[in-house]
Amino acid sequence: KMAGDSRFPDVDTDGSEKSEEMEIVVNVGGVRQVFYGDNLNQYPETRLAELVNCLSGGYDSIFSLCDDYDPGKREFYFDRDPDAFKCIIDVYYFGEIHMKKGICPICFKNEMEFWKVDLKFLDDCCKAHLSEKKEELEEIARRVQLILDDLGVDASESRWKRCQKCIWKFLEKPESSYPARVIAVLSFLFILISSVVMCVGTIPDLQVVDAEGNRMEHPTLDSIETACIGWFTMEYVLRLISSPNKLHFALSFMNIVDVLAILPFYVSLTLTHLGAKLMELSNVQQAVQALRIMRIARIFKLARHSSGLQTLTYALKRSFKELGLLLMYLAVGIFVFSALGYTMEQSHPETLFKSIPQSFWWAIITMTTVGYGDIYPKTTLGKLNAAISFLCGVIAIALPIHPIINNFVRYYNKQRVLETAAKHELELMELNSAEGKAAGSKSELEDLSREGKEGPFYSSRIKVSHSDTFIHLLSEEKHYRTRLQSCK
């Protein structure tokens, strides 16, 4: 309710007027509103409810709650955000608060804390937005802290600790220095070379025959493979030694992938030299071949050096619900169309549908539009069923794709924003520290001279509004504080 020339009712010195009948005039950022005591007293712990009884406590009680007070107009002044205030006062009328679009959730939370309104009154959808923003700020703070830890050097640490930090930064943070970027590129090249050697080694023309007539990899390729494994082993050991938390390092998913990429080489080497004494040679060769298949795990090491693969992994992790819906749609369709296909094809003497479980394979390749052609319908009804099945398959696959793509794009953009925000935060910290050193002595002298000329009342610092813009202080009568005039 907007106020015109409203006045407080007369309040006697005994405070005999009932607080329920009192009218409170509030000016927040230039926007004046009127409240009544019966509405505000529903939540007595809030700041607006405390204004009802603050007049009897004198100016000390008044100015402990507001920024300024005009006794002539009986009006309380607050240098706060009026847009957020309009949302917060809904709690007195509707019992809940909805945050408008365009308002920063963290700033809105600070406004609620200023007005002493509990966060439980915030709607669930707004709480989710607030939680997401908190996570973003925590991530920015974590990134900034990591950068500061890398830049800072603690003289109290031992030489081994400092060396450990240097090795960790050298191997884990390619952006820290030019040599670190070179090591990251070399690691990436070794992964590619190892993967290419694994594939090329299976070409029959490049294999050699041993004394027993068995085909084996070319010795040159085997030497390249050994060199790559040596690099991976050295890299893993150095990272493990320099890791600040070795248990967390060992249980990390990417480090488990590193172990799976390295372990088969040493196990197969052990079986080749020692296993022949304990088991038959044919069993040893089968075990070695099975372990060589595990070398495909090293391709996942590329995710360590590719932000795109990391983003894809996160998007798939956040899209479990959509992927579950996709599998459910396909499972229902496979069961229905395989049963219909089996039933409709039974009348044909040369039917390829021998059973419903065998028809599952036909339904899978049909709904996914692969269509190998090894099983196909021969009756008219069977062909009609096949046409409907692949149309439904296309629809079932297409439906959850859009949310999965949105998750990928959202996370990718979010990571770029967080990275930029962390760099911006560091730049602000450097700028503030530089300005603080340069202007420290100058500001102290100005404050002292201002105190001598204008008196102690005017020596207080200029107040800063919620939008970080200076609000000019205009002096009026000396028996009460100056009035904040802020218009938006």
C-alpha cells in the first residue's frame, strides 16, 4: 500500500496505544510503504515488527533498527534494495516469499537476513535456485583458493613439502608454467601413441611368427609399448608421491583408470616369465591375451587432458533420469513388438521368428534403425508391425535427447563462467590490495583533516548502498540524524 501524507497516530509517553493499531511508514530505497501493527506482529522476530515498539525506546532503539528516521514525518528510512523488499513483505500477507527474476539469489538471501525473515518462508523453487548459486560461489572460492595456494609459498614448510607441491603443480596443473604444459602435451601424445600401437599390433601383416608358430606383435611395436608403459608408470608414481591426500588420490576414478591401463603390462610380463612354471603354456598365453584386452582402458586417460570429455561424462551423470526413460521406452517397445512379430510370423512356413526371446534381437535392431537383415518378417502383418516398431523406436530415442544435450551445454557454459569468475575475483583481489597499499596513508590524512574541520559527527565514512553506489548525505536539523535520499 503506497502512502501519501500519512502520519503516525499520537503515541503518549506511557505507550498506551495498542501496537496492533499502529501504522508504520517505511521508506526503502525511495519507495514508501505503510504497514499496520496487526500484520507485522504475526512475525514478531522480524525487523519490521520490532519497529512497532521501538519508538518508546528512544532514538537509540530506533537507529539500531533503521538507517535514518524523520520525526517530522514519522518515517523510517532504509538504504536497501526496494525490489527485494517488495518480495520479502509478501510473507506478512501470504505466508511465503517468491524471488523475482533478475534478482541475485545471494543478495536476496542477505536481504532476508537483514529484515530478519527466516529462509523457511522462501518457496521451494527459489530455494533450489539459491542452493545452485551457493554451489557456484563455493566452486569459485575453491578455484581461487587453489590458485592462491599455488602462488603462495609457506616458509615454515620443509624442503620436502615444497618440493612435493612443485611436483604436484608440475604434473596436475598444466596452466601453471610452460614446462608443465609441455609435460601435459607429452602425456597426451604417449596416450595416443600407445592406443595406435595397440591397434596396429593386431594387423596380421605386421605380426611376426615365433619359434612355435604362434603370431605375436612386432618387436618394434613391443618396444614402443614398453616405453609408453614406462612413462605412464613414472607419471603415476610421481603423482602418487606428491599427492596431498594419497587415499583420495588412489580412490579417484581417473587414477583407477590409470592403474588399469598400467597393470595388464606387468601382470602379463610376470605370467610370461614365471607363469609357465606353474601352469600350462597355452593357459598362460590365454591369460596374457585376456590381459592385453584391458589395455583399451588407457584411452580413457584422454579425459584427464580433455575438458570436453569431462563435460560429456558429467552431462551423462546428470542425465541418468533421461537415460533411464530411454531404456524404459525401448524395453517396453522391444517386448511388445517382439511378441507381436512372433505371433504374426507363425503362419509363414519359412518363418525366422523361432521364439519370443529370439525375436528380442530383431526388435532391438529394428527400433534402433540398425536393421542387419539376419531376421526379417515375411508376412504382410509382420512387415506392418516392423514399420510401426521402427517409427516408435525413432520417437522413443529422440524424446530424451534434448534434455541430455541441454545438460551438456549448461555444464559446459557453467564451467567457462566459473573459470572467468575465478580469474575476475583474483584480478579484483590484486587491484584492491594494490589500491589499499597506495591509498592507505592518504585516506588516513584526509579523515584526520575532515574531523578537525567538520567535527566528529561528520567524520564518519560515507555509507555505501546495497548497489555499491555512494548515497549523498544531506544534513538537516541537528537534533536527529541525516536522511538518506535514494531514488531508483
